[in-house]
Amino acid sequence: DGGITQSPKYLFRKEGQNVTLSCEQNLNHDAMYWYRQDPGQGLRLIYYSQIVNDFQKGDIAEGYSVSREKKESFPLTVTSAQKNPTAFYLCASSIMGQGDGYTFGSGTRLTVV
Amino acid sequence: ILNVEQSPQSLHVQEGDSTNFTCSFPSSNFYALHWYRWETAKSPEALFVMTLNGDEKKKGRISATLNTKEGYSYLYIKGSQPEDSATYLCASFPFTGTASKLTFGTGTRLQVTL
């Protein structure tokens, strides 16, 4: 079955460490996205990519980095520069970034300890 | 309206009740309006993608309407069942060229009890 796989489901990070969240899709979707959810807030866009080797900053990109070397993969690195990284992170993909329904992964919960 | 706003924030209904939620969004540069259902411990699932003013879409007991001129959409659930319990998200997709992207509301959390 096609879908999006995020790993790990839970991740613990010590302050000052970089961590990378994995997102893989086998839907042949061109566009991929990373969102962050905090209590009481809507999903906020971190980064998105509409084509391999290209990506754009979303609304809250500071302290994060991404790469898009393959169409199927869009990993997110949470760097030590991100001051408040504890959150729930969702990856999504769509056929094109122009209003088609998004397919979401099951998310990664990151906790800084 | 500059952001996507949803109301109510949460809702608790009895099985068999019909209910509806509101999504308000910026009407300028409108391109599409998405509705998603997000059950606990699962991934958000797309319900509807709506683009035309006056459009109405239906999926089983769930339907949605769209008014792009005034910037609102309603989601209706007829005869709520416990399996309808979830957070319902709406998201607006304005057309701004290559920078177009979805903006989500905070969601309406629905709980249906027996």
C-alpha cells in the first residue's frame, strides 16, 4: 500500500544536539511538507519542497534544515539553534503543491530532555 | 480575515445528533479549501478539497459547503456516531504563485458519546 512513513515515532533529544526526522513516501508525489503542531495551535509549516533538489522555507523555518535528494525522501533536521523543539512533527505529501489533498504521515513526537 | 479560524474549538454531542462546524478563511486570492479528519493516534485524512463558490461535497454522513465570496465553509455531520470522534481541520490554499501553500486552522475537536 502507498503511503508516508515517518520515523521514529518518539524521539528524545538532549539540549544542544541535532536530530533528524525521517519522512519517506511511495506515492510518487512531487511535493512534500513538514509541519509542526503545538498545543492550542494549528499546524505550522516549517519547510516544503515541490521538486527534487529544491525546497522553500515555511512560516517557522528558523532552527530547522531539510534536504530533498530523492523524490521519495524529505528528512528534517532539528538543529541546536531551534530554541523550543519539543513538539509533534508531521510530514505530508501531495501530487502538486496547488490545492490537491495532502497525504500525511503518522508523526514524530520530539521531546528535549 | 487574515488567518484561518475554526469554531467551535470543541464539541461534545450524543450519538445520533447532527452537528456542524465553521471554517473562516481569507477570501482574497482564494484557490482551494481543504477539510481533514484527524483521529487520535492516526494521520490526518483528507475529507474534501473544495474550489468552487457554492460547491457542496458529501462523503457518507459528512458534507461540506463553501462560500468563497464571504470566506467561510461549513462541515456537517448527520447522525453523529462514536467513530466520528476526531479533530476536524480546515485549511485554506490561496493562489500566490509558486509560494502557494496551505494554512491550517486550529481545528474543532468533536467527541461523540453513546
